[in-house]
Amino acid sequence: MKDVRAVSPDEIVAKRASNALGDYLDLTKPRLNFLVVFSSAAGYYLGAAGGPDGWPMAQAVAGTTLVAAGAAVLNQVAERDTDALMRRTRMRPLPDGRVIPGDARMFGYALSFAGLALLLTRANWIAAALALATLVVYLAIYTPMKRRTPLATLVGAVPGALPPLIGWTASHGSIDRGGAALFAILFLWQIPHFMAIAWMYRDDYGAAGFPMLPVVEPDGRRTGREAVMYAAALVPASLAPTLAGVSGPVYFGIALVLGLAFLALAVRFASSRNDASARALFFGSITYLPLLWIAMLANKL
């Protein structure tokens, strides 16, 4: 006879608490925030004169990460209705009903304010102002714009490119050429990356009413052109850290090879416009960026 053990009330409460913690963690988009952690830490390291001080660096990265996590939560609160219409997002905590919007909203505000306060008190006002700009552009401009025009992708790339610049200004104290170069690299990289995602999930975006380029122009010609144009612009932009004195000649050669390989994937996608080439471009993008950061950090002047 099967032994069925009664579950105690304490065990039920503990299980619910464990599930709730996981749901709140999911709201912060931890995989996306890994990129924020890495890029803001890289920006801090590259902006520091000599070797960076570990504790101030950790505080600046933590502040940037908290702001990005808060923005992710508040974005999901705003988009919970459209998330429910898409296969890849309908099981998120809000559309699935595991977290109520009011609680998620307060959680997002708390994370955002904590991150801004940390940057303002432990880094400098420039880093805090850039983090505030991330919140404003992402939530007040990009999020509502997504429902109206494909140009939202370009607007969304601005807050997406700010984490390394926040890290840079936290250690360097100003933006200057080096910080601008880091921002440009991440801004340009995002467009081919987003074009690949938009193509792979075009049916989902269409069902939710998002006018992504592959939705409004199903033949994919403009989607492919955008991917190639920004991947091509990324090649010279990725060389700028050497010209700005941030990184050395070894990085220059690696960046050139990586940039041309990434461009080749974008050209292949633009030529064939199928799911296989879009997937190759997507995986190429998430391979390109960490390799570029590693090369830049390893060859810091």
C-alpha cells in the first residue's frame, strides 16, 4: 500500500514562499541582467585609472543591476496583457497570475530606487543620472512605443547600451571618448540581435499586436537590411576603443575578425531570411559580445 504522508501547514507555507521567491526573481529577467552585470563591470574596469578598487566597483555594478532589474519588472507590469498573448511569455509570473500587478509594481519601484540611491551615494551623480535616464527611456518612451512603431527598437537600444557607460562614468567621473565608444558598440550590436529575435518570433509579436519589422513587412527585406547596416557600422565602432586609448592593438585585431564574422552572419540572414539564418545570427550575437568584452579587458592599455 502506498505511503501517503500528510503535508503540514508549515511545509505548504515554505513551498509557497520558495515558489514566490522564484517568481520574483523571474520578474527581474536574470539572464538579461547577467549582461548588465558583465557590461557595467567591464565599463567600470575600463574607465578606472590603473586597477579598479573592488568594493566601489561592486557597489556601482550592484546599483546598475538593481536599476535594470527594476526596469524589467515595471516593463512586465505594463506589458502583462500582451505577454499573455505570446507563447514565449505567457507563462511569466504576471500573465500566469502567480504575482499580482500591485505587488510587482512595488517590487520594481523598490529595486529602481535602491539602485539609484546606491549609484548616487557610492558612485557619482553622472552615473545616477544615466541610470535614471535608463528608467525613463525604457519605461516612459520605449515600452508604449513598442505598440505603435518598429522604430521602438532603436529607442530601446539606448537604455540597453547604457550599463557599460554607467560603469565607465562611475570609475572615470566623465563620459569622454572611451565611454562613448562603449555605448556605441552596445547600441549597434543590439539591432542585428533584435532583428534576429523579431524574425524568429514574428508570429508571437503579430499575435500580440507589436508592429515589429517582420510583422509589418513579412518579406523580411527591411529586417535583413537593418541587420546588415548596423552590423557593418559595428565593425569600425568596435575598433574605436583602441583609437580612444582604452584597449590595445591585440584587441584591435580580434575586434576586426569578430566584427567581420558577425557581419557575415547578418549578410547571410539578409540573403536567405529564414529561421535557420536568424537563429545563427542570434547565437552569433550572443557569442560575439562576450568575446569582444574579454578581448577588450585582457588588452587594456
